[in-house]
Amino acid sequence: MNRQNIIFFIITLMVALIVAGATVYYSITIVSERSPLTGRLLWHGNRRLPEIALTFDDGPNSKSTPKVLDILKRYNVKATFFVLGKYVEKNKDIIAREALEGHDIGNHTFNHAKGSLVDQDKINRELAKTSDLIRKYSGKESNLFRPPFGYENWRFLYEAELLDYAVILWSLDVGDWDQKKSSKEMIAKIMKRSKNGTIILLHDGGTSREAVIEALPKVIKGLRAKGFKFVTIDEMIAHL
């Protein structure tokens, strides 16, 4: 191994250790202080308040999202949708409905991009284009951002901080990205692991979300029976 390769290996190892350390640090805080590496991360809300935030990624989807919205409306629940820009213009009426019915809408990049595979200009375009589309079709500004692949997408975290986004992660991954996961399994996991300030990660976009749609009414009723209140991410931040 020549000197140049050794230096590259050392630098790569140092960056990996810094990211790992930052991950451990942020995972035990509500909202981090500003950091030049990973910015402000929200993993969960106020642990003293019985609040739950339902969040949905990868939409809007013409089949799944309206069904999710129907359920939320029926039970008078406000949620937060992290949308992909490439689907927004195709489903602008859904974005308008989400805003009209009082839900938060956040940025999830344009193409579900991973920062390690694109340059800085591409990252900025992914964020800016999606924010512009959210503003255009919802009529609202949003500074909420959820990076695809979560905290592993650290380059997006860093760029989002520079652009003054609030970076929203989650404290409970239901695992609905696994098509083998049944609605019964999702309900059991949510009911067992939810606590004050939990941010629940769900999906309304991508492949079939019938299991999520089937589970959602029972989740809402079950968590309310335990005394929890559903809030948007903006509301959760306001109560920290």
C-alpha cells in the first residue's frame, strides 16, 4: 500500500469514527446543539409529554396516500408527510389536500438520493427543487427535512443544516418497508414500543401499503386508549 492510499485510508477511518460518535451522541438527546458535521437532529419529542408523531415517507402516492388521509381525517389526527419531489407534481392535488387538512409537509429530497453518491451541487438541487414544489402546491413554507436512509446519509444532514432545515429522524421504525411485515406485527410493535415523544416512521409511498392502511385505525385507537395525543412535527418541536 503506497503512502497516498495509506493517507486516504486514515482519513476515511477518521470520518467513519466521527460519524459513529456523533450518532451515539445525538441518539441520547432530544435536539442536538449545532454541529459542523451533522447539524440539528430531532429523534423524538418531549419525553415528559404524552405526544406521538405519525410520519409518512416516500409519497405522495396516488393509491395509498388518499387512503391514509381518509383515515387520519376520520379520526381527526394530524400527521407529517415527508415527500419526494419527483412525485409531488404528479400528485399536486394530494399535496394541496395534505396542507388543507392541517398536516405538516416536509422535504425528503427529489429522488430519494444518497449523499455519498452525488456531489454537493446535486444535494442542494435535490433539496431546493423539492422545497419549491412543496411551496408551490401546498401554499406553505416548510423547513422540515428527513434524509433518505436516516442518519447514515450524513452529507445531506450537513448540507441541510447549512440551509437551516430542521432534520427529522425517528425513534420507532415500524419496518413497513418489509413487504412481509403484516399489519398485526406493525400494531404489536407500535403498541409495545411507543412512549412519550415517540416519532413513528411509516411509509405512504413506494410499493403496496395495504398493511399500513389496515393497521392505522387500530394504532390510532390503541394509542389514544393509552392516553397519547397525536401531533405534527412542528407541534412537537414547539413543545420541546
